[in-house]
Amino acid sequence: MLVYPSSIDLSSRTPRYLAGRLAVRRGGIGTRWRRLTAGRQALLALAHPRCGDTYAQLAAGFGIG
């Protein structure tokens, strides 16, 4: 089980896979920086449909605007 400010019932394999794909994509397009790491971005993307939190709640939980 992975945890952000609430818990998400996922195997750790899923966000690791998504984080890897995000990192490859970021490298391919030459992204200079992001506020969230690829791992945190993957967790955010997976938390939205699983938990049903609003964008404001997710932003607050991940410390972004």
C-alpha cells in the first residue's frame, strides 16, 4: 500500500512503472524541471481516480498549486 496524505491500495509496481514512463517522456521532450519528481507525479496521477479527491485537495496534499 502506498501513502500520500491518504492511503491508496496499489502495488508499488504500478507507480514505479508510471514513474519510469514519465521520466522517459520528460527526457524525450527536454523538460528542464518540475515541482514534483516523476515518482510523486505518478502517485498524484494515480491518486486522482482512486480517491476521488478534488484538484484542490490533491494540490494541498502534494504541496503544489
